[in-house]
Amino acid sequence: MRVIPVIDVRHGIVVHAVRGDRIHYQPVVSTLAERPDPLAVARAFQDRLGLRELYVADLDALESGTVQWDVLERLVRDGATQLMVDAGVTDVESARRLLDVGVHRVVVGSETLRGSEALMALSTLPPTRRVFSLDLRTGQVLSRNARWAGGPPWPVLDELLRAGWTEVIVLDLVRVGTQTGPDTALLTEVRRRYPGLTLLAGGGVRHVEDLRTLEALGVDGVLVATALHRGTITAAHIRDLQIGP
């Protein structure tokens, strides 16, 4: 099982994401890093926790379309982690630009994707360089695609598999930053319906017991931020579970 730390970056600062309510995000306070600088936090995840994957949500790009290239290039130059980046990609050109600067994997989110044509075009990217994020709010799909928006996840997942996608993040934004626990019922059903899918989960993880529960459900990886910053998941927990890419 992979534990993938998350940093949400706005105006060059790592912020604490809570419930997807982006307007109220504040600079993160962490037991791991003294300041909310993206490079400092990324290095802390690697040096103090031994985690070598990193999920970066570029909030400027998601909100206004302005990618924080300086932040991404600093992280790439540091070379310590494999970057998985959500910068609101909607087309192949923007995805390839991220890959060209050294991002390891591009996140394509249902929240920003406009339709099936865009999905099919992005499906031409190498499978190892892309991952789809199924963005949910209390189990309902967030999307600009009218056919998906507000509905259940199953039609989206069916379409993804037909288009050749093999790795999906199931991310319930309402649970993000709340430490209320993951949506185990939904994740159990996703795993039952799509046994061959590489399944990553995000939102609500509180402690190592949640990681063990998700691993037992067949989840392949977990996105975590708050529990790492607060120290409720530690390097010892990660070593004991032999978690990591």
C-alpha cells in the first residue's frame, strides 16, 4: 500500500485544506516543517517520513487557470520525490507541458473536466503518466460535465475503464481535512465493482487504523495530509506497515 502525502499550494504557500472550502484555507501548521513552504514540507515528508511520492494540488491553477510553475519547477529540481500534480488539466497540451517540466504523473480531475471528448483525448497520454481523480461531494460527482455532475460515481468509472484508465483517486472533498474517517462503504463498493482498478483514496484519514482498514478493503494507496501534519500517522507507523512506493 502507498501512502501519498498531499500539499495544497496557494500563492506559493502550503495551506490546510478543509472540506473543499478553498476560500477559507489557511497556511498549514505542521509538526514536520517549521514554515508552510512547499519545498520545506516536501522535504519533511521525504526526510522525516520516508515518503517519496507527493501529490500537489495547485489551487491557483484550479481556481484561476494560473499554474504555479515556479513552485512546480522548484519541487522538480529538488528531485527527491515523484510528483503527482493536479493543476486543473483539461486538454492534452496542458498535460504535456506539466510532464515536460518533470512532473511524474498528471492528475485529471472530474471537477475540471468538461466532457467525454476531453477525457478521450487525455486517454492518449501514457497510462503510467496519468491518473484520474473522481472528485465527490458526499458521494455525488463534482464535474463541469453535465452528464456526470451531481450523479453517482458508477457511470464515470464505467466510462473511464472503457477509455483505458487504470488508476483512479476517489476523493470526497467534504471529508478532506476533517479527520472524520474515510468513506469505507463507497470504497468497498468501488473495489467490488472494479477489482482490476488501481484504487487510491483520499479524504478523512485519521490514524494508522484507518490505513489498515483501507488496506484490508483492497485500497492500493491513500492520500493523506492532516494526519501527517498533526503526527497521528508517524514514520514508525509507516515503517511498521511497510507502506511506500
